Amino acid sequence: MPRREPRSVTGSEQLGAYTLVRVDRGGLDPGVPGQFFMVEAPGRLLPRALSLCLAPVGELAFLLEAVGPGTEAMCALLPGERVHVFGPLGNGFRLGVERPLLVGGGIGMAPLPYLAHALPDAPAVLGFRTERHAEAAALLPQAEVVVEPTLVTERIDPGLDVLACGPEPMLRAVGELCAHAQLAWEAPMACGYGACYGCAVEIDGELKRLCVEGPVLGARRGGAHGSATKPLFWSAPDDPLRATPESAVSGVADEAGTW
Ligand code: FES
């Protein structure tokens, strides 16, 4: 069940262009990989939607890139400072797949270390725009890492069960390649629980709130509502391993072109 709690920062570390911020877990449930938390830094009006990156004992850890005042404030948090954390929210990845492949682009790798904890034997491919950004791959040691101009889509076996998070162009390319991929979408979020429509996107001709319907959606081709060439995006089916609806939206950066 989602809860809102004031929590204390326990530490942060720099990983290339990214910062891993840890908070004490308190009574918060880490949820299913791919779900997200609304995190509010001191002095900031709006919280940020952040996917859970790691859930070490007694802690929750979030991966961020400082791309504006809000994320800069979070990356600068010091041990002992208080943040408000609300979650877990949204629909995470469906874990009951036979041949998983984890795929991440840029800050979209954020939910994958926690996902790899649930799927420990799954191979992974990560794509970054620079070598400095690629330093964050240390969080996922088993991953194959590519840096632009190489794209993650060049390293995907379409026959695998792909679970991906990254910028929209990457997700669309992955969806074209893998009809049954699970894709974690990024969107600006204000409330995180379906009240503001700030995260609404048009999917299959309908407006969907990514914080409620996603952020993890499935990709499929064709069918009654689709064309043969353009993938459709649909809510992933219920799974006993998933939480109830209410996203790893990394939600902090658009790294379009990095995949
Ligand atoms: Fe408010 Fe989705 S973030 S409805």
C-alpha cells in the first residue's frame, strides 16, 4: 500500500553524471520493480516522480540526474536532511516472464538494478550518450554497455522478453522490435495518483494517465486496433506479482537519442 512519510537522507554518491540518493525506508513498502515514488525535497514546491533503483535493507535508493532546480536540489541533499516520500505508485513490471532481457537508456536505467534483484539471472543492455553517463552501469554489473553512436536496439534479441525503460524514442524503437516488450514510460507527474491529469498521454486513441495505467505498459503490434507497422501501447495485464494499480518513472531527464 502506498504511504506518505517524511524520511531522512542517509547518504548520496556520485556515479558519473548521476547521483544515487539513499533515504531510510521507515514504513514504506519498496513495491514492485518499475513502480515509482513521489519525492519532495525541502524548499521545493513540487515533488518528483522517481523509480526505485535499489532497496537495500532499511533504505530506498533513487538515481537522479541534475537537469534543473528540482533535481539539483535533490542531488545536493545531505545526510540527515528530510524529504517527503509517497509510494509505491503505479504499475510495475510483470515479473512472470520466461526469457527476460533488461534494457535501459540513460537515466532510464534507474529501475533496472531493483528489477535485476527480482530477476537475478536476466541479461541486460544499457545505452548511454557519453562514457561519463555510462559510469552508472556499475549498478548493474552484468549489463552489456553501449555508448552512442551504438544503440541498445542493435544488441536486442527480439525473441527475448524485453523489460525496458528509457526515453520515448528508445521505447518506440524497442516496441517496434519486440512485440511483447514491457515498456516503462517517462512523463511529468504532479500528483502521482491520478488526480491532476498532468501525465495524460494518448495511447491507442484514448487518454491514459501514466501514473495510473503505467508507467509500465506493454507493446504489441497489429490486432483489432492497430496497424502492422505501428506498435500500440496497452496496459499490461494483471499479474499476481504486480501491485494494484494506482510507474519507474525516472521522470527526471529526457535523454532522447540515447538508446
Ligand atoms: Fe496526476 Fe498522473 S500525475 S494524474
